[in-house]
Amino acid sequence: MAERVNEIYSLLIPLADGRLIIPRACVAEVIGFQTPAEMTGAPPWYVGTVPWSGRQVPLVSFEGACGQNIPPASGRTRIVIFHCFGTRVEAGYFGLVSQGFPQLVRVSSDVVRPDNSRVFPDRAPIICQVRMVNETPVVPDIDRLEEMIADETHGN
């Protein structure tokens, strides 16, 4: 009898320098980039808010949240709308700026291995980095991102 392989449909989200990998179930929709409404007093990584599905959702730059330069928007830039895990973000969703259209991949333990070649700052919204064939995508800490968004939203 063949062994059953457990696979998770995941998205590789392009960043300025690398990619994120997340389970497909975390994403509500991928939309075209639109200029966000700025939020006064917010840190640069909190890009602003954008309208989506009848609500204003926070829009963040993952690069910025990690203390890196925020890449400018281009014709390839997209917004990935995430479902929130908790209740701290009022809209129940948030957007993340992607430097291109995410790629759907099937992930199993056969193709993913831990990669400890990089060290990330303690408070960065990163769980770890993994190795997949010829890539080393980063697993974002969605809960930490939500906490960062909520802290900024409720602080203003």
C-alpha cells in the first residue's frame, strides 16, 4: 500500500529580496496594488489602509516590518489580503505588499527542510527560514504582524 503524502497548498509571495511562504488558507484574496490612505503618525512599514470587500484594511510592508527599506510600488506590485488569526485587528483582515503575483505550490515534508543559515532579530515577524529545492523562503509570523498592526492602530 502506498504511503499517503500530506501536502499543504501554499503561496510563495515575492518580496524585494526573497519570498515568503504561507499556507494558502491564510489568504483571502490577491488584489491589484492601489495607493493606500496614509495613517498619520504610523511607522513607515504601516503603509496605510486600502478598501477591500466593503471595509478598510491595514496595509503593511513586510520588508519595512523587518527593518529593511520599503520597495517602491511597480506595475507588478500586488496586495495579498490575509485572514487574521485573532481579534486584535478590527477589520479582521490585513494586506501585505507583494512585489509580484504569488505562486501556488504544494508543500510536503519531502520538499521542505529547516534552514538555519540566517539569524533574524528577536522581534521580527519571522518564524524561520526553510529550504525548498533551490529556494530559501521565509515563514512569516502572522500573529506577530497582527500584534504590530493592532499596536499601531490602537495607539493612534
